[in-house]
Amino acid sequence: MALQPPLRPLIIAGSPHAPHNPDIFSSPPHSTASLLPMLALAGGPYDGKVEVIFRPQVQPWHASSTLVHEAEFAVARVAPKSFWEFSLAFSKRQGEYFDISTSTQTPLQIRANLAALAAKTIGAGPAGAFAELLTP
């Protein structure tokens, strides 16, 4: 399936011009980010033949899932080159966003926590634009 240019940060590996596009539907990307990229790396067996794309899959039964994906798209929009850095930073702190951990927080508090995490990974300049995107 094609990927719009603004969503190119969701490419895990490979070339945007490759004829095949295996998609990984997951929530969040850290759980699959290391599984398939090796197949499409330069010099690998599928180099130039595939583009591996991460497709965010919101899990509505997890209260913070929507907010986490919202944050991922915001990072992809304001700091595209930092998308995977943010995803890895999130991965290390994912327990803070599980249902039990967020059960006593409002959506605004969760967004503020995600904004603080983004500021650490994408820098202060883009973090302001990031926070604006998360403002309801």
C-alpha cells in the first residue's frame, strides 16, 4: 500500500521506490521495529525490492493507545528524522503508559508527559510545535 510523503518517517527499512511494501501493523512501533528491517538493509537479500512500513494500530481497549499514537504522528510531523528516536525512548518508558499506570491521569496529563518525553528526544524547538499538535 502506498505511503504519503509526510508519513515517510514510518518507513522502517528499504526504499520508498521499492516495488513491494510489507506493512507491519502494531502498537506501538517499538514492539516490531527490530524484526524486519534487516531484510531490506542495503546489501541485504531484499535491498531495493521491499519497503517495510510501520502502520500504527490504535488499540481502543487501551485507554492511552490513542494518545500514544497521536504523539507518534505529532513527532513524525514536526521532527520526521526523530520519529524512531522518539519511538525507542518511548519503548524504554512504555510502562508509564500502560493502563494501570495511566488510570489516575487525565488525557491532558498523559499528553503533557508525552510532550516532556518528546522534548528530550526532538529538542525544544520542535517540542513546542509538538505540544501544539496535541492540544485539543
